[in-house]
Amino acid sequence: KAGVTQTPRYLIKTRGQQVTLSCSPISGHRSVSWYQQTPGQGLQFLFEYFSETQRNKGNFPGRFSGRQFSNSRSEMNVSTLELGDSALYLCASSFAVGSSYEQYFGPGTRLTVT
Amino acid sequence: AQSVSQHNHHVILSEAASLELGCNYSYGGTVNLFWYVQYPGQHLQLLLKYFSGDPLVKGIKGFEAEFIKSKFSFNLRKPSVQWSDTAEYFCAVTTDSGGYQKVTFGTGTKLQVIP
């Protein structure tokens, strides 16, 4: 079974630009979560989508948004990029059956904002 | 709001030393507990998990963790570390939030094992 894939793997943008990251979950997984990983901050939860609906959201500004498509693929968008947005963005998928909330992570997209 | 604390941010051990990484959470209800590991240049992957039953759970690569409900802790242990255990370790907690699981991660502990 193919794992979680994320594209692109690396991205360099300048301040003020916007960026879209993509995540394809494991086949059959309907839940997709996004995290921002930075040194010292660990994994900061951005949001979770399940069946095309956002059902949980972290404490990030409105510049961070996402969506999920009918095939469970998800995209994350960051508008008006700031230097502090430089991070590894991780996507995780889950089958989310009952309490068995084991997440499978993708390799991440390394975003550098200059 | 639930939170997860990993008090050790950076741990350095010699090979064959014993390991214990602390994880404490704040939540009064039922929790599911996880330890994830991120080896250098690799994906985050699940090390072990606790849902119910025996509070001592065993994971991959000789790791184990003990859930102590009275202490709100889920510490990770390994009797004898190897150089290949050098990685960053994350504790995570999920709680029921209106019918689905809400996940909170700790800030991670970087383990460096010296040969």
C-alpha cells in the first residue's frame, strides 16, 4: 500500500507570496491532518479534514487555509507569506475508525521563505 | 485545553545506556497515547500506542512505555540504546472531541546516542 505523499518536497518563496501544498493520503483513509514542524516548537496542529469537511482547527491565522477533495486528497494554502512561515509542513492521514487514531505521516514539504 | 509536555528537549546517551523519556499530559478524561519517532531524514513513524488494557505497552525496536493514569504520564523506555536510536521522539495524546479524536503533540525530545 502506498504511503502518504506530499508535493512539492521543497519550496522557496519570498515574503508576500502565496503557496499551495498538496497531500495524497493512504488509500482508504478519509482523515487528513496538517502540521507545522519547527525546531523547538515541535508539531503544531494546523487543521484536520474528514470527508471534505474541516472538523478541527489549530491556532493559526487565517492566512493558513486548506481543503479536501472527494478523493480525500488535501491541499493547504498559505497567503501573504512571512519569514516565520519557514518550516516543515507535514501531512498525516488516518483511517480514524473509533478510537484507533493512528496517524501515518508523509515526508513533508520544506518551505523556506526569504 | 489538553496539553502534552516533554520536559527533556535534548538527551545525550552512550550506547548501551538505558533510556527514559518523559511525557505528561493534562486531560481529565479518557486518552489514547502514542509515541512517534523521526529518524534523521525520514518520516515520522509510530513507535507504540496505548488505547486500553495493559498499561505497559511494547513497541518496535525494543521500546516500551508505561501509562500511569494517576500521574498523567506515558514515559518511553528502552533498556539499552543503540547508535541507530538517534532520532527525535514525539509523544502524542488523543481525546474524544464530539465524536472524533483531537490530537495534541509534545514538542519532541532529540536523542543523540554516542557510539
